Amino acid sequence: MSLVIERVTIDAPYGSDMVAVPEPVIGWVTGTDAPGWTQVRAELELGGAGDVQEHVIEGRDSVRVRWPFRPLGPRDEVTLRVRVTGSDAETSEWSEPRRIVAGFLAEGEWQASSIAVAAPEGHAQPAMLRRDFEVDGEVRRATLYATAVGVYQAAVNGADVDDQVLKPGWTPYQARTVHETTDVTRLLQQGENELLVRMAGAWATERFGFRENAAPVYGEQPRFAAQLLIEYADGRSEAIVTDGSWRSAQGQITASGLYAGEDHDARRAPADWTPVSVVDDIPVPEARISPFVRRIEEIGVVEVIRTPSGKTVLDFGQNLVGRLRIRVSGPAGTVVTLRHAEVLEHGELGTRPLRAAAATDRYTLAGEGVEEWEPEFTFHGFRYAEVDGWPGELDAADVTAVVIHSDMERTGWFDTSHELVRQLHQNVVWGLRGNFLSVPTDCPQRDERLGWTGDIQVFAPTASFLYDVRGFLESWLRDLEIDQVDGVVPFVVPNVLGPARAAAAWGDAATVVPSVLHERFADLDTLARQFDSMRAWTDVIVGYSVDRMLWEGMFQFGDWLDPDAPPQHPAKAKTSADIVASAYLFRSAELTARAAALIGREAEAAEYSAIAERVRRAFLDEYVTRSGRMVSDAQTAYSLAIAFDIVEPERRQALGDRLAELTRLSGYRIGTGFVGTPIIQDALTRTGHLDTATRLLTQTENPSWLYPVTMGATTIWERWDSMLPDGSINPGQMTSFNHYALGAIADWLHRSVAGLAPAAPGYARLAIAPHPLEGFDFAEAAHLTPYGEARVRWERSGAEIVVDAVVPPNTEADVELPDGQRLAVGSGSHRWSVVAPASSGEPGRVGFESSLAAIIDDRDAYQAIVEVLEELRPAAAEDFRTSTEWGERVSLGELFARLLGPEPRAAVERRLRELNAERSTQ
């Protein structure tokens, strides 16, 4: 392939040409088959600003390049072309022109007032707003700038202005709103025109909080503001702004809420247009940087279920976020009711996890032939929908699930021969899709759906591989800084839960998320912008540590949802909350020091490095013994010390060995919550316990990553056992079936199992280090880096492992092969064959003299015993699986003598003799 510019990139929402600042960051992706290719020169040409501007870059810069031209003015339209010369002296053709439109307003240009229904009939009244105007000449350009405290869609002369939904999304409305910038030139006509807005409350009027404390935070009614700038060919311009001349009426949407759902009466026609109220309480909006929320996919019904109680339930085969679109005909006044839920329980719709969220939509037919309807201003998390009131026989083809979420470019993929792990990864992707809707939420279905900081803190690396989340998280980080009070980061952003309180691993989103964006996207701009927020948070928690340099004795979520925590007390984890807090104190101080160094603030880099070192010493003195045991002898405690690089190298192995031992003692079941889950596999892998990590990954008994998969999960669950083995829903008050935090395991799958990671910010240098797992035939990952697609695949071929890798142009890679070889390579396609690492060996003879450690490490023997016990004494089988400590010092015979008695012993002895005989003939 000849040298080509595959695409030119700009900082704009996915699928848009609109930039939010006068000097947007730019970049380009080069394609070539030339091995070891690097860029030595780039030429940039900007046209359309009244002249042609040119700029030359000497060297390799092609990612997040600062704007080298004159700043753009509002509504400027320009095109950017790029061509490059490589290390082989070949020069590319010019790229296709990349259109760039300035979507921002000049300071002081916003003249619109915010308006609302003057006399609403009830809380959060949906409404229609209208303004008629004339066009009296040839229009050169018409631009609509619009925002809301609430959600809206605008239509000009009956045509919606775009395909977005739930715009402008959710921000801390009291301090920050964003405006859409939409070119509506094509929709105008000479003479009379109508600008019509449909509006509802959504996040702005939802009752946030728990139980009796739930209340609106931003007001009782939605508000809207806009200005339509019409520029005529003869040089004139006119602004149509929201003011007292607008009128309002109630439309066909009679009620709408995110939690409750939406009611729509198709019989109604807008009438009684009355003057609006001018409220002027919307902050001057800024241009949008986050991706748009759109309809992304449609999914059909896979099964129509008749429940034991006689209800009709539709199964879409996938837990998703969105709403239903129906085609229906029937008499006027017929009400079709759609109720949503994620799971069935005992054959009926499982609505208890929704708590106070009704999640119910209702459509009242107009009685005019075939009618098509989709709710407009709500969404639900669901796989199943109960349908009531359908006129006549329901045809499954007349109901479609419409998937909605923030529209981001997919950038990462993973595959493996292990079918359950493949489905696990697919569940992670769907969990992200459902919870990246305007803000990163914890869950999409119950009466919560909030931007919990702890969830995104642990999940940001995974998200940054799978999708281009840079603009999405940059926007959210701006909201985090707004809601940060005296350095304290609230539990949720936007904050709707009252005064901010500090909590480790949650507030540390302030330091972790900007650091992830720099690591994965080379985004130094966001790191610099957020540095004051990072420093403020770190200063607060350093203050809590007083002179001991340990964060102790305060409220903490800790290792939230440790599987051993009681259902109603999810913070009661095995690992001390003080250990979690002090580990994160170290991490935030270290990340703040790194950020300071990267942005040239050397004094602060030295200050926070010194703080981190003091915390490290205090942590080791207080929580780690000289022999390598931790005060909290639990998986999360060891994982934190290892993965955060708190423990020094000479004691790291001892901690890793104990972590592996604890994992075996638990029967290779996961014992971590939100904090430990993302890092336990890294801690095991780094200390040479890949076999233990493999057993932990592939465990299917509860609790484990694969237990939900075996139970039919299509997203990641909030709890390891959100659904119990008997098909009943966990009795805890928090039982979501779409909660991405525990899916942070996918980052390890990408980086360590497939072996694809950044070795320098933005993948300017790759780290290729695949880890073939025993029992897996292959694994592969692909990622669309800022330089182009990178790919790593390993596959077993006889006694060898074959590793294939694609390194994008203008990058390099550090490679560590499975046999330990290390090498550095340039761009291009590479293949290596190495001898496969030795397996754990053939299993030996097993019997009642075998230690319990030997039994749990012998999958066939363990399974044989379980099968016998399940047949003879099911309760004993459950105790054997879940209550045994699988150590070296107790034999299988001793366990049976103490707990199980002689009856099952004889049957187990027979089965083990058979197993040994089978092995002797192999």
C-alpha cells in the first residue's frame, strides 16, 4: 500500500464537524505497509478562512497537535488537509479535506432568555414551545444554538433538526449548561416559518435521593433557551431568541420521567397556546464537547412468553438500555402499557430491583389506522417487557427495542477460544453501552442512575480501550471539578445527593480518570486543566492523614460489595477500609506528582512525590509484616499493595505468594469487591501466578466472573450473585443486573491475556506481552490507537505459541514473548513462534490421603467428588464447594471424617478409583 493519510481527526463529538474552541486540537492517521515507518515531516493546509494558511511540522508529531493557525471565529467553516513525508523519503498525497465548523459563540453573543411554561398543571409538565417568524431573503446560513435544563427536541417547519435524543444531556445545571449548534439552513423557507420545541424534565426534574428523601434538585419544571441566527446573502443577520414572545401548550406527552416512564395520548392536539414565563435561570451555555446521545441499534423480540400468571412478556435476548417502538392499531382510547425489567423471577417480570422506578410507558391510541410510537424523553434498562392492553393478537414483529447511548467510536475488540470468557467480554461491552448515557452511571434501570465516581474510577481503563471516551470523560471531569467543594469530591457527579463527603476510591476519580486519559489518548490538555482539581483532592486527603500519613477512622465505602459482605451491609468487607483509604492516598499523591511533572510544575512534582513516599513508608510499617503478610489477610489488601507498587520489590513476591494461596484456599473463587476486582489479576500475574489467575478467571461457581455468564447474564451484574443459583433475585436492596464496575477485568484481558497495552502516552510506543492461558487455544485484541489500528494475537500450534502483531505506522513496540524473549520493533506486521510454556503437568493419583490443596488443584477430581455428593447429599455438596478451606494441612479423608461421614465416603472412593484407573491407561 502506498503512503496515505487515512483520516484527519479533530476534537469534536463523534460524527460531527463542530468544534467547541477557537484553537481545536488536531491529528491524523497514516497508512503504509513500509516496515519501521516514521514520519519526518508533515504539511498542513487550512482553507476557507478567507485565504490559505500553511504550516510545516518537522518530526513525528501527529497526535493531539496544537492548532498552528489563526484562531477560528464563531461559525467559521474551514477545511484542513495534511500530507506527510516518511523516513523512507516518500511523500503522501494530500488527504481528503476535513471540514471544521466553529460551533461556539463569541463572549457576550448569547442573548437568549430561558423560558418555561407559565402555569404548569403539575410537577415536571412536558410541554411544547413555539415561535413563528418570517424569512425575507436568500439565506446564506442559519444556525440554531439551543440548551435546556431538562431535555428537548427542536423542529423547524415540522422537521426535527437532528437525530439526537435526550439533548443536551445532564450537567450540573446550576453552574454549567451546554448548547447544541445545529445548521438548519436547509429547513428554512421563504415567508412564514415555525420553530417548535418539545420539552420534558428528565434529569432536571427527577426526584433524586433515596426513599422518603427523594426530591427534585434543579427545580420543579423544565426550562429552555435558544437563539436562531439567520445570516442572509446580502449581509444582513437576524437573531430569533427565546423571550416572552414565545408561546406554550401541552402536547401529546402527558407525563414523562426517567424513573417513572412516559405517557403519551395520541388523541390530543396542541391547543390553548399561551404566553411562556421568562425565568432567566439557565447559566450562559458553553459549546458541547461530549458525544451526542443517539439511537444506536434496534433489536427484535426473540421470544414471546406467557407467564405463570397469564401475562404477556417479550424477551429481547439482551439486557439493554433504551425504549420500545411499537406499531399498533385499535380503537381510540385503547391504552397499551409497557413495563420493563432486566430479569424474570419464577417466570414473572422481576421488578423488585427497580425499587421506586415504575419503568412503565403508556400509549393511548388515536384510533387512526396503524400508529407507530416510541417514547421520547425517557429510557429504561431492560431485557424483558410486559405488555398489557394490546388490541387484538400481538405480533412480535410490531415491537422493537431501540438501543440508545452516547454515540462514541468503537475502538477496542477482544476475542478468545474460551466461549464463556468471550461472553464475559461481550457483557462488559454492553454494560458500558448502557451506562455511558450522557454521564457515566452506576446502573440504568432503578431509581438511581447516578454518576458514581467510584465506578468510573475503576472502569476508566477498560472504557478507554473499548471506545473513544475522551470527550465523554473530559466533559464529566469538568462537572466533577464544579461539584468539588473545598477539594472534596462528591460520591456522584453531577452531585444530587447533598453535601460532598470524601470517600477513598470514589473521590480518587479526580486523580485517576485524568491520568487514564493521558495514558490512553496522550491527552495532556485535560491533565493540565484538571490539575488543580487533582491537587485539591490530594491535599484534602493528606490533611485527613495528619502526621501518621495514613487515612484512617473515617466513613468509607471500602472494598464495596465484597462477596462475603452481608446483602444489606455491602461495605463490610474482609479488607480493612483504612487499608483501602491509605492505599488510595498513596495512589493519588503519586498521580498528582506525575501530572505535575508532565505539565512542567516541578516544585509540585517534588512535593507530591515526597508525600507519596511518606505514605508508602507509613503503609508498609502499619499494614505489612516483615515476612510478607498483611494486617488484613484478604485478597484486596494484597492486590492493592502489589498493583499500586506500594510494597518494595524484596517483599512483593511474598505478598504475591500469599495472595495466590488465599485464592486457592477460597477454591479459586473471587473474594474482592469494587476496589480489588480490577487489580487482583494484575497482582497475581506480576508475581508469577498466571496459573492462579487463570483458575480465578475460569471459575464458574459463585462468586466468580463466569457464574453470571452461566446464569444467562448478558451484562455485568452489580453483585457477584445478583441472581441466586435457584433463579431468585438477591435479597439486597441494591441488585442491578447492569453495573459495569466488576467488568473492569476486561482491562487485564486486553493488556495481559491478549497482550496489548500502551508503553507511552497515546500508544506512541506499544507494550506487547501476551500471556497464553492454559486451556485457551487463542486470544487476540485490536485497538484503534490515535496512530491507527494495533493488533496482537497468540495461538497454540502444536508445541508452539505463534504470536502475530500489527504495530501502527509512526510507532514502535516493546515486545516480551511468552518464552521470556524481549525485543524492540518498529511499525508493521510481525510474527514470532516460541515454544509453549510448560503446562502444570498431568494430574497424578488422588485419594483420601490427598491434601485439600491437591484436590482443588485437580479439576477432574474436584468435579468428580462434587457430582457424587450432589447425587447423595446435595446440602453436603454445597458445603463442600463453598465452606472448605483448600489448604495443604488437611486431607480429604480428614474433611470427610469431620463433616461428611461414612455414607458418601464409599461412593467417593469408588469414583476416585475409577478416575485413577482412567488416568493410568492414558
